[in-house]
Amino acid sequence: MSKKLYIKTYGCQMNVYDSERMAEAMGADGYVLTDTAENADMVLLNTCHIREKAAEKVYSDLGRLKPLKAARPDLKIGVAGCVAQAEGQEILRRMPLVDLVVGPQSYHRLPAMAKAAEAGQKTVDTDFPQEDKFDHLPDRPKAAIRPTAFLTVQEGCVCAFCVVPYTRGAEVSRPSARIMAEARGLVEKGVREITLLGQNVNAYHGAGPDGDWTLGRLVRELARIDGLERIRYTTSHPNDMADDLIAAHGEEAKLMPYLHLPVQSGSDRILKAMNRKHTAEQYLRLIERIRAARPDMMMSGDFIVGFPGETDADFQATMDLIRSVDYGMAYSFKYSARPGTPAAEKAPVPADVADERLQTLQALLTEQQRRAQAAMVGREVSVLFEKPGRLPGQMVGKSDYLHAVHVVTDAKPGDIGRVAITATAPNSLAGALVAGNAT
Ligand code: SAH
Ligand code: F3S
């Protein structure tokens, strides 16, 4: 009899990738995935610590599991991910219903921890072990594969506001041969698009057969894999946008024209306090160079408002930068002080000021996003179909520019088709297949 595992994933794409790998590791031990906690023998929360709200959500979700655990005391509850790493033992103290706590670098130890839990033993593992966790996880079973996949290549980064260096450990890159093998395996199983993941993915410098590979080199080698049609990578740091990577955007057709390149602020004073090590001007020049290599590049970014010490003038500098770049997509957040980070020691901006700035900034970003979408109407894009849409006969997929596109078609998940965009909605586009069938 197989046991049932429910995983809830919070936070970034790296957690999505990790959840899949944990499901595979547990699958080898007879656990099959289920989509509700009510059905599960084990519930695993793969958590995010990036902002206070995200971290606190885990405790409210654990609170909601209490009646379930009371009714079924043999239900096992695990906390994985970045809250697990940051708070470790504290989670067991605050939430006695938890059976195991496992940090992001220890997932290969999860099956053993699950066995301990089944035997009534609580375990906490928040080590940063020497071995590569990915090497100790089993190969991906076919059933888990969709046309698009994430592939983690690098972890770790250094900004003054961010908890990730504390939750994911020092900056490390996986050896190139392992990544190439994982990518080939995914493609053999039907994956057509791979998104390379890293907190600072363009700082990738994995050991290769002929010295360290850069991300540019990795992209070029991946582009030679037959059957792999699209390559993306996220998240990049402006300081690590090397010339060979920029050049690859002009030369490798499989490298998609969408770049998430967070700047966080447009004020040099704040950038310095954030430990970003570049100015607003340098960022703007960098984008010029990227657009020279790939004129249709869709730019995306992240912004933090209300960083300690941010004045009105600093905020206006951020607004000016946004106007200069003209983003196709962007994410923005109110600064959240994270325990242990250098920025958390400084006096915060009053909450009402930060709230107002966030609204102003989001209004501008939304307007830019709408305009970028509207500009797609009348254009032809390629769409990788992923799943049925909401309406009958409809499929939904992503364009080269990462817009969700709805099309009435008999294309299958994994097919790529040329689509003429006919309409735009708040968060997606609609279009019609041009010339022939999708392949
Ligand atoms: N590096 C990961 C996740 C970064 S967090 C990735 O690959 O996506 C995503 C964004 O959250 C950051 O770019 C930043 O804009 C925001 N962020 C990080 N720490 C924050 C904090 N303490 N308060 C508010 N926003 C934060
Ligand atoms: Fe959150 Fe950890 Fe990702 S803190 S954003 S889950 S790296």
C-alpha cells in the first residue's frame, strides 16, 4: 500500500524545483503525491522566509493542520525550505505537531527523516553538508514531466536585505556535466523548455571538462541539445551580466527574449546601502547593451520600496529609472526587515510612507505592463502550449516573451505553434494559430 504525500510550496521557483525533487526522493520510498492535506499520510510545507508575511504564513498554516493531526495522530508533518533553515529547532518549540524540519541543503536526507518520523522520532536537519544534494536524489520519473522544467544550477547571493544567503548557504555552482546530463534526461522525457535557476544565476561558474563554465557557455552548450527548444534563466544580478551572456542573446535563437534583471532601487545611495555594487546609470547602460544584442528583449525586474533611509528623492530616482527602462513585467515589495541581515539593524521608513510609495510605483509598473501587452496585438509570437485553457477547445501556453497566451487549437501540451496575437486581457493574451499545425 502506498503512502500519500501532500506538499505545499511557498516562495520562489527554486522551491518549486526542490518540491519536485523531494517528491521524487519520497517516491522511491513508496510515497505518492496527493493534492490535499486531508488525504495525506505526510504533509510537507516547503516554506519561504523572504519577507515576514511569507514566513508567518507557515505558522498559520501549521495552526490549521492541528485538528487534522488531532483526528489522525499518525499523520506526519514536516517543514522544509527556508523557514526550516532559518528557524530550525524553534519550529518544534512553537509547533509541537511538527515531526521533522529539513533545510534546503539536506533534502536527500528526507526519506530517512520520514522513516524516523514514522517510528515516532522527531528530527531537525539544517546542515550545509559537503555533498551535492542533487547527486543523492533519484532520477526523475516520466510521469512527473511537463513540457517546461526548472533546473537549479546555482544557489546563494549577497544583498544586505536578503535572507537567502542565510537560508541557502554560500554561493555554489553545480558542475556543468551534471547539469548537461540532467537537461538531456529532461529532454528525453519530453521537456522542450528549461529555465535555469539560481538566486544569482548569471554568477554561475560551474566546473567543466575544460575549466569553469560561465552561464553564457552553459546556455550555448544546452542550445545544442536536439529537442530542447527554449532556454531561460532566472534570477540575474546586474553585476554578473557578462559580455558572453549578452552576446548569446543575440546569437542563440533558443535563448528567449525575456530577462529578469532586478535592480531593487534607482537611487545610488540606496543601492550602495543594499550592497548592490552598481549605480543606476550603470544599470541603464547595461540594458542598452542588452537591447543592442537583442532589440526585442522584454525586461523584467524586482523593486523594494521603503528600504531603511529611503527619502522621497531616492524614491523619485526609482520612478525615473522605471520610466527609462520601460519594463514588460515587474515585481515590487515593501521592505521587510529580516532577522540577521545587515539592513535589519537600521531605522525603518514609516509604514504609511512605504505603503504610499509602493502604490505609486505599482501603478506605474502596471501601466507599463499593460502597454507592453497591448503592443503585442497584431504581432506573431511562438507559443509553447502547456495545458488546456478555461474555455472549451482552448489551450494556454507561454510566448517567447513569457506572456500567457490563450488559443483555440487542437495542439497538445508540448507543441509549439506560431500564433498571431489578437487581444489582450489584464494578465494574458489571446491569439490564433497561423499557418498549419503546431509541432
Ligand atoms: N533570488 C531568488 C529570490 C529572490 S527574492 C530568486 O531567484 O528569485 C525576490 C525578490 O524579493 C528580490 O529581488 C527582492 O526584490 C525581494 N526581497 C528580497 N528580500 C526582501 C526583503 N527583505 N524585503 C522586501 N523584499 C525583499
Ligand atoms: Fe523564499 Fe527561500 Fe526562495 S526565502 S524566495 S524560498 S530562496
